[in-house]
Amino acid sequence: GYDWDHPALIETYRGTQFGSPVDHNYNWHDAITGAGNGGICVPDSPVPCDDHGHGTHTAGTMVGDDFGANQIGVAPGAEWIGCRCMDQGDGTPGTYADCLQWMIAPTDLAGSNPDPARAPDVLNNSWSCPASEGCTDINVLKTVVENVRAAGIVVVVSAGNEGPGCETVARPIAIYDGSFSIGATDINDDIAGFSSRGAVSVDGSGRAKPDMSAPGVNVRSSIPGGSYSSSSGTSMAAPHVAGAVALLVSANPGLRGDVDAIESILTATSVPKTSGETCSGVPGSSVPNHTFGHGILDVYAAYLDALNQAVGVDGAETVPARSTVRNEPNPFNPATAIHFTLPAAGAVTMTVYDVRGRAIRSLLAGESLGAGPQTVRWDGTIDAETEAPSGVYFYRIEAGAFRATGRMNLVR
């Protein structure tokens, strides 16, 4: 579950409607409908709640930001929705499947009027389903995971905390090919001792896992009650990657729904890591390996690669833009010049966004510009009377199939 009105989560919750009442329809679902185990969350709760603390912590790592001293999220400008699949830390195949299915087409609070247009771009799954919870058939959730992936949703999963032995990625849903399974590293970029290793032997597949790794030791994030605390586990590593997916889709909306492309960017830009461990006949000196997977998450490298990907958009292709956009000076005060190169003449829009993804200033609104180098100045204002405060801002340029995004740092 989730402490939805935690200071670091309330403004990134999709149900928060500024100027209007909070709306939990299509943004929250409770799969716990029975009598429950007596926790603080009532069954079929109409509002997000957290009777364990785990969900609030992982959500903070994905999108948390109190717009003060606690910028804990990888993608603080993204929005989150949630589903409770565990009752005080215990789930069942039925509750897990319920939440996974709901995410494909979220419903209102009555469970009616499913709308796939409101599905998320990525799911974080910091849980496993052991035999003690009813997953005696290890393939019990395989089909629903494949369905989520087929719907264009990246399924990020914690690899498990059964390391350091080999072949310890052994529980649903981390074992599945459709899951993007994540190991945990420490502050020195060493693999955590508890991080589960591959390959997957429990189903006889010999499947390579984990897919990659991310920070998962002493990760500080939000906890219920408005506080913050540090925790360790692959559960803490997975939301780093889920947040990274949100950043990639924000940088290049053409990636939305292309799970293969997103996973390829993340693995290709990860920092390769080797080890002295040989698991399932694969030496740790090779990359990928069964300890780190393809390597450690490098969010910035993945972001740059996302900008440079040629991905179909409305039947066209975006134009690689990594080397064609920049702004200077950066950081700046009070103004900066945005330089870009258009591959062809056409109508151009340029919009400035804040870190929450809100459009704050239109610099170009369909003006016709010629092919070649262009420069547009932003004076650091929201309008004629309002200066933008210090912070990080993004500009988005669109001209036909051309898409480009850049980051600016305003320092007053």
C-alpha cells in the first residue's frame, strides 16, 4: 500500500487535482477484499493506505519530492498510481494477479468502466510470491505478466534477497522472461551479498537473471507518517529502474509502449560490472553475467540515449537530437540561449517545463523556421510580470517528426 498524502508523494499522486477534490478513481485499487489480518487498512479501502511501509518507501524512490530538502525520487516529475496486493506483507497469487490486471486498464473505485488509456508506462514490483503464499505452481503468474508487457507496460521486478548463492532468482515474478529483474548494489557499486543471483533453474529454463542492477543498500526514502528512513533490498533497487523508465518516456514520448526499446536502452547504457563468481557455468568476468546482469543503471546515459533513439511517432520517425540541442550559459541567470538545428523547414513549437512536468512558458507556438541552426532566448520568466524561481527546467522542441529535449539550471 501507500501513504498517499506523505509530503513526498501527495503532489506526484495522479489523484491529486489542484483546485479540485482528490480523485482516487482510476488511480487506486485495493485487491485485499477479505476480512484481512487486522491491520490499519480496511479491506477494499477506498483510499490508498499502507499497513506495512514497503510501498511508501519504494514509491518515494520512484517519484518522491517534497519540494524541499527531500528530493528522493529518480523521476520527481512523474505521477504515480497504486494497487495494494499485500495484507501487512502477505499476498496471494489472486491478489497479485488482480493488481497486475487492473494496471492494464484501471477502473473507477467500483471496479467498473476500465480505461486502458489511463494505464501506467511502468510497474514497480518489489515483491515475490513464495510457495508459502500459494505460488506452488511457479508459472501461476506468467501469463498475466506477459499480458501486462504486451499492453506496452514495462514490468520492473526486484530479483530477490536470497543471495549470495547462485540460481537464487527462484520466485515469481522475477523468474519470468517478461519481467525486467533487478539486482542490488551498494555505495561502492559492489553487488549486495543478499542480492539473488541467476541463472533461473527452478523452471528448467536456465534464463539469465538479473537483467541489470541498481542501488539497493541503505536507500533513504519515505515511510508512513511523513517521515524518512533507509532500507536495503532488491526492493529498493527496482524502483530506481522504474523511475528511470519514466524519465526515458518523458525524454522521448515515442518510446511509450515500446518495452523492448526501453529495456534495450537501459541495458545498453548500464555500466558493465564483472565479479569473481561463476554461476550456472557463466563466468563473472563476462558481461552480462548472473551477478550484475548487464551492469549497473546509468540514468543519465540512458536519458541521452533515449533522446537519440529513432522511434516511430505517428507513422514517422523522430530525428536523433543528442548533438543538435544545447543551451548556454547553463547554469544561467537571468537568461539563456537555446541552440538547435532543424533538419527541415517547418512549424516549430518550443515549451519550457518545470520538474513536475508542468508547462510554464511557450517560447515558440508554431512559428515557421527554416532548416539549419536556430537560436531561441529564454529570459527566465513565466510571464511579463513573474520570474521563474531557481530550479531545474526542461525545454521541448517539436517540428514535424523532429523531437528534442534539453535541461536548464536557473540559479537566482
